[in-house]
Amino acid sequence: MRLLLHVLICYILVIWVDSVHSTDPPFACDSSNPSTQSFSFCKTSRPIDERVQDLISRLTLDEKISQLVNTAPPIPRLGIPSYQWWSEALHGVTVAGKGTLFNGAIRAATTFPQVILTAATFNPLLWYRIARSIGIEARAFYNGGQANGMTYWAPNINIFRDPRWGRGQETPGEDPMMTSKYAVAYVRGLQGDSFQGGKGVFTDHLRASACCKHFTAYDLDNWKGTTRFVFNAKVSKQDLADTYQPPFRSCIEEGRASGIMCSYNRVNGVPSCADFNLLSKTARKKWGFYGYITSDCDAVAIIHDDQGYAKSPEDAVADVLKAGMDVNCGSYLQNHTKSAVDQKKVSETDIDRALHNLFSMRMRLGLFNGNPEQLLYGNIGSDRVCSQRHQNLALVAARDGIVLLKNSAKLLPLSRTNTGTLAVIGPNADAPGTLIGNYAGPPCKSVSPLQALKNYVKDIRYDSGCDTVACSSGSMDNAVELARNADNVILIMGLDQTQEKEELDRLDLLLPGRQQSLITRVAEAAKKPVVLVLLCGGPVDVSFAKYNPKIGSILWAGYPGESGGIALAEIIFGDHNPGGRLPVTWYPQEFTKVPMTDMRMRPDPASGYPGRTYRFYRGRKVFQFGYGLSYTTYSYEFVSVTKNQIYMNQSSNFQGIDKSGTLFYNTEEMSSEFCDRFKFSAIVGVKNHGEMPGRHPVLLFLQQSEVQGGSPRTQLVGFQSVHLNASEATKVEFVLSPCEHFSRTNEDGSSVMESGTHFLVVGDKRYRVSVVI
């Protein structure tokens, strides 16, 4: 008994001591440790490259290999603590990954709307502010001793190419230009740069590290037996250049991201993490990437184990290290690098190259500069997590992202005074967890739509209508009876993470199970047209609801985050005017005849292939990209366009002739100085003609009079979000560069410009601009 008591006391002491130490952030180069004074890598006055070189020179081969995995162990003799490379912050600091813990003083984090809904705001400044808030909360976790890493594997900037993709909810949508702008805003906000960029002091003083993923052409998880681990994405040079790669290029060149994640899939036969041309030649040499490259988790193992690309584990290790990858999420490099060295498939120089990038990253985060409490960002405390400011921002993002898809006879907003009884029906009505989406941590608050609606109507009658979102069982009779006797009815339906998520792609685009039947029966029974709210990341075919007069209004709310229920209630009862616009095309069910494995963006009329995304798709749409209604109406006009004729024929240095004999300019050979000479501005007037104020995204598209050479049918070239009071007007300026906006990508992946007529389009207004080569 005495021995048991002694063991118990020791255990309690260990737990107590661990909890005491856990409040201190881990760091190297502790000035209170005399031995660190002799280490050159601890001298902050020296350049980081020199410090890293000194550190690597002190490591044994075994110590070097130990650092090549996401769970990097400590090196006690040098005072270097362990480091966890894997943390996540897609739309808030999250429990996903291993680097951030919620087991101390901080138990929650601000959970912003899932990215697909935030994208619907078309507001880069809002995107930046959200990422900045996430970066602050991330640093607060570290300062509070609840993070063993400051490298966050976000944003996900893959193109939402196919509506069935389970991870489309994580992305900014289907447009490469818009996704590029999101990437830049997120990276700058998280890492501590200014919104405009170029805040030089932050190059080596990052608040947190952003990692753009998944590089590249990754947008299939698990569809009809084809998994992301074995999928070989066959992508043309043309599609790669003008659809899949632009967000990553912008993330690196403009955002200055400090991390990249290479994806599971192969691209044209080569695993992304083993592609020297992709990682070293393109990202590092061509785009100037300065940072570390991580594999997705176990992406090195599958190169041998699943794909059979490498003949042995040692070959897989050699392939990725020589390609330019630096750290392996998993244990494969830890297990097989030593034997790869012994077999002379990997040199110690290859390992040193990777370590240089890894330790440089940790130094740029300030983790080798002594006590972080005395450094930049050291004063960010736990009070910055779940702050009122951040929670207010989460509410703003949800309000501004929600999209009004239908509003017949101005059913919405509902009147508080005229709504005596309200029937709230649907499996998503009282499910606050559904609002969060995936890659989320414990939210600061948890309010379901049903709970939020109770602040507007006292007599609320609720029925789920279905047992779950799958809606495979459960009686609908009670829901129908509630609808028959209520003044107004709100149906809150859609999807959740049982229907779409990582490793789960959808097979069709319809609402699950008997949801459509429930909606139709309730609508037929109701006294007035009903309101339909859809919670989902990917689009659904709700054509039946779009054309049913008994369904008066449709709202798409994505996964709107911790404040999404409140935002929905505010919009339904008119405390906020919806202004979101769809960042993806909503396809009909017949689109599912197209194999998800077909990566082509451009249509093929000969085979009936319809193409993908609003830029190329030729087929029926349920709702188009950029669509969104408001409680007010807006008008546009082109106030001024400084050029309507662009004469590029001032130099023959960039001219070429294609196979058809058409003269073109190769814009990739043009200098930025040359291109800048042709920039011009288009000023668009916007007016709110309604009685409610509202935030409104102004979208500027470019269309060609003749679509040729695989050029897009229409292309977003600019967008800005403006707030207008009732009857207020404003002007929005778009600066356009012909080299960028009026060019197209040819079959070999080069950017070219040809003579032709183009139209700037905003709303129902068009303005003609001609290019002369």
C-alpha cells in the first residue's frame, strides 16, 4: 500500500511538473544556458544561412536523419527542443495535426466560416483579416506553451474542379485568379506581412508559417475505387499552366509563402513529391520559392508501397530528397534514409540541403533566438484567442458570404411582427457541429440556426424531419403537420461531413436520401411559400426547388462557422442584407456522367465532353459562378475606360506565328516594364437602388468575340467588394494589364496574345476593347 501511495505521489508530481513546464514555449539558444554562448547558430547578428550551416556541421548523421520527419526529436546536447511540423489552420487553429494542443489554458479557437463560404464574399481584405487573426491565435497558442510548432499547413488552394470532390469545401472555388488572390491574402495575413505585401522585416521574422497545398493538380480523394494515393492525374500543359498552377505561383511570388506541400497523386506519371521539375526547377528556381517543402502524410511511403514508382524504400527516399522535398509527414525517411545512404542512393549532401531549409524555417519563426517572450510577437497572450474582435469578424464573414439564390415575391426577409408561429424543419436545423465543416478546432461558441432563430420568434416548432442528413429513415408526418399549422416555414437541409470530406467524394449531386421528398411535402403543406436553407460545401442540384413556386427563397450558407447560425437568423429576418456570390458553378445531376478522373478543363464537342468550371463548361447550369441575389438591386455603368484600342505592335521582338499563320506575341518573353506601358484602368459606377444598405461584390469579366485556341469562354479579371447605403452610388477602379488579362495559354503551356475584340463585362453592361498585334 505504501509503495502504491509512493507511485501515485510520483505520478502526480510528474503531471504537475509537466503542466508547469507546458506553459513555457519551446525554444533553442536559451541565454541562461552557458553552453549556448559558444554556438554560432545562436548568434542572431549573423545571417540565417551562416547560422544554419554552423548548426548542421555539428550534427551526426543519425541526428540529421532524425530531423527529416514531421515529429522531429530534440537534440539535447545542443539545447534544441523537439519540433512538430504538422499543424493546421484552414479556417481557424484546429485540433487536426499534432503541433497544437487544446489541453491548457486555451481550450477553444475562433472558427471562421469554411473557406468556400468565405470565398463567396469576394473580399480579399476580409480574407487577409481572417488569416491575420488566425496567425495571432496561433502565436498565442505557442506563447502559452500549447504548441510545439508554428508551421501551419494551410491554405488549400487546389482548384475546385469537380463538384463531387469532398474537399472542395476547403478551397476558394473554381477560378484560378480568385484562388490566387485568396492564397496571397491568406499567406500575408498569417505570416505577418501587410495586406499590400512587401513588409521586408517579416522575411526573417514570421508570426507563423503558411504552407500552400496540395502541389499540384490534386482534386480527387476517393471516387469509385480510385483513391488519391494511386491516382495519376493526366494533365495537359495548357491546363496545367492556366488552371492548376497559377494559385501556387501567386502563393510563392506574391504571397511569399514559406511552405509548400507536395501532393499524393502523380501528375503525368510522376509523383508530385518526387518531381524535380515541379519542386526544384519550377517552385524554387523559376518562382523563387524560399522555404521548406513537406510531403502530405505518408506521401513518400506510397511512392513505393502503393504506386510502385520506386523499386525499393531506399529509391523512394532518394527520389524525394533529390527532387527537393525537405520533410516527410510520417516515418518513412526516419526508417529508410540510413540504408539509402549506405547503399549510396542518397548522399549526406542531399540530407544537408533539406536540413538547411528546415532549420532556416525554424529560425525565421524566431525559435532559435532565445526566450520568445522577449522577442517580436512575445506579447501575444491567450486573451487574443477567442477575442471579441475575432468573434465579430467570424460573424461578419458568415453574414457577407451567405448567398441568396432565390427570393420569389420578396419572401425574405421575414417580418418579426407578422410571424406568430415558425416551423423550423430539417436535420441541419439544430446541429451546430455541421456549421463548422472539417479541419476545425473547438469553437469559441456553439449556436445552431434553431437556437439563433429563437431570438426572433417566441413560438418556434421544430422537427428534424429525417433521422440524419442521410435522411434514410424517420417519419415526415410530424414535419408536414408542423408546416401546415405555422405562419412561416424554414427548412434547413443539405450535407455534412458524413456526405463530403477528406477521403470521401460524392457519387451524385442530389440531396441525400429522402431530403427532396421531405422538402416537397413540407412546401406543399405550408400556408405560404417556404424558405430553404442549404448547408453544404459542394454544390447540389436543387433544380426542383428552383422552379417550385411553393419554395419561395433559397439560401446557401456553406459551412458558416461558429457564428453561422446567428448570421443566418439575421439574414432571414432582415437585420443583414445578403451579398455573397457563388465561387463555383452549380451543375445538374447529369454532370455525374463525366468521370471524375478526367482532368481536362476544356470541352471536347466531338466526344460530348462538356468541359469544367464557368470558364469552359458548355452545359446546363443550376446556378452559375458569381450568381447571388440581394434584398436590394444594384446597377452598373462603365464611367470611363482609358483605352479601347490597344496597339501592341510596337516591337517585333516578341512576335511569332502559329500553325494557322496567325501572328501572336509571346507574353512570357515580355519584360514587366514593356507590359506596364499598356496597362489601363476601367472605372465602373455602382449604385444601390434599394432601401437597405448592403455589401456588394463587383465582378468584372472579360469575354472574347471569338473563342479560339482553347481560350476561356469568359474570364474573371477583377473583383472588389463595396458597401453601399440605400440609394448610394460609388465608383470602382480596375487596373488591367493586356499581357496578363488579354492573353491566353496555348497548347504547349505558353502565354500568348493575339489581335482580337474583347468585351469587359460587369452585370448586364459590356464595353468593347480591341487588341492590335
